[in-house]
Amino acid sequence: MIDEEPARPGGMAPGPISSIQVVYRTPRGGCLCPVNYEPSPSERVRDQVARYEATDGAEGGTLEGKPVVILTTTGARSGKTRKTPVIRIVQDGTYAAVASAGGAPHDPGWYHNLVAYPVAELQDGAEHRAVRAREIHGAEKDRWWVVAESFWPHFPAYRANAGREIPMFVLEPLESL
């Protein structure tokens, strides 16, 4: 049973509430949980997201010693809220997300989510940001690869081995959803 009092994560600005922002307090006053959140089927991802959110990134905030952020998207097919840790890539206050899937030959599920529903949320530590994802190409993407590779040294190997063009997004801030 849930209390029907909506709350906004991370002090997000007033405005219309999207499915990503809708969260409810549990009857015991416990964690805030999106109404339609479906945790990852991957135990590693599920546990990392839970630790990150419970501690504002103090735990679960790294992968191989490199910082991650939590990207919250809307499922392309299910419409459910999905959360994924991605390498923290930021330059001059603008974030990027690389859909490398660890160099796998296929795009990660969250790539399809952002293509279908580009409005998302990014959690960096305790800070929550509403963003609009924009897939980048050409010279802009080339510039961002230089930035991304400075944050995660495995990207060149992923690009060499994936057998596909690895997509990349810039995550542009929104005033409010």
C-alpha cells in the first residue's frame, strides 16, 4: 500500500510531473520509489542502482574506480521507468552518455529508450537533473569521443571490437519537465 502524496526527487522544480518524476512515499516513510519503476534483470545493475540511490552515490558510485551516474529512462516498449549506471562523462556542465554496452555487438536497452523517449533524469551524487537526450554524429561526436575517452579508457577497445558504430548522446538540461 502506498501513500498518494507525490514528492519530487532531488528538489526538482515545480511544473508538470512526468512518469519519471512521479514518486511516492512508502507508508513507513521509507525510500522514494517511482510508481512504475522496474529494476534491472541484472543483479549487478540492480544492486548498484539501489546502493547509489540509498547513499547519493557514496556507495555504488564507481565502476573500476571511475565515477558513474544513474540514468533514468522510460522503457521504449514497456513504458516503465528504467535505471542504469553509466560512466560519468561531463564537460562544462554538459553530460554525455555512451551506448557502448561494454563493446557488445548490440546497443544497450537504454539506447532504444532514449531514442523513443528522450526526456530522462540524471542523478549525479545527490543532484538530480532533468535532461533531454540528443544523439550526436559527425564532428560533434568526434569531439565528444575525446572527452569520453578521458573518462573511460576502455572506449577505444570497445569501438574497435563492437562491430558497430557506438551511439552517443549529449544530455541537455531542461528547466523542468
